[in-house]
Amino acid sequence: MTGAAQPGAVLVAGPTASGKSALALALAERLRGTVINADSMQIYRELRVLTARPGDADLARAPHALYGVRPAAEAGTVAWWRGAALAEMERARAAGRVPILCGGTGLYFRSLVEGLSEIPPVPEAARAEARRLLAAEGAAALHARLAVLDPETAAGLRPGDSQRVARAYEVAAG
């Protein structure tokens, strides 16, 4: 692409086994890019085979970042990933490379494009209560409890989305 303007970043998203990694690698070679992981499971060191993380031959063809960087025992969050991805994007640009984000975790891409809402600190007791209620009663029942505490937030969540319902409940109850 001699003489052509380089993109600020390229996002390669899609379902499992759709060829995202191969496309991202081809783009990295063509655009002088760095492939940055945007898959919530590929951040974990121990899950290399289970997640079809790029192999050594692919890693040698272009720089890759945020693959296998956390131990599986240490939960990653979208806020952690967003901060790490922004840092890797800046590092790629500083090296004259195009950041190419590749993965299937829509929440990661959404956080990158739209940002994240500020969430107040949640007392551990509220977090434990939300998790206990989720396990005992299920996501739909916890969603109903959330609707009493914070109807506006509950209206924006699917009752079966256990992770988001539990997080919203712990924030509202905290």
C-alpha cells in the first residue's frame, strides 16, 4: 500500500472457526501490522490448544500481542483487556505498525469503540450476595430483584444474561 493512508486500527471479528486469525495475519503482513488478541479465552496461558491460539509459525510471521498473557487462575476483565489493548495499540503505532485487533469477544470490541461506564466500587458483601442469589435462584429471579432496585438498568438487560444481571445487582445493592 505504498503512498496510501494507513488505517488507525483494523478490527477483525466473527464467530469461532470463521478464519479471523488467518485474515488478521494476512492483513498484518500486507499492512505492516501487529495482531492484538481480542478473544477473552486466548488471554490465558494455559488454554493454548483449547482456544486455537496462533502457533509458533504464525507468531513468527508478524508481531502478536495479548495472547497467553494471564494465568488461568487469574480472571481477566473487560476493563483490564481494554487498558492492555489500548497500550498495545499505542506500542504498535509507535513502532510504525497498524494495530489489528482479532477475536470473537464482542464486549471487548464494544468497550474499545464505545468505552466503559464508570462503575462504583462494590462492597464484597454485595458481590457475595449477588453470586449467592444467582446460584440459588437463577438469573431470571435475580433480574426480577434488580428490577425492584434499579428498573432502568434491568430494562436494558436480558433476564438470562447471568453475568450482567449479577454485576448490575451487586452495583445496585452495594
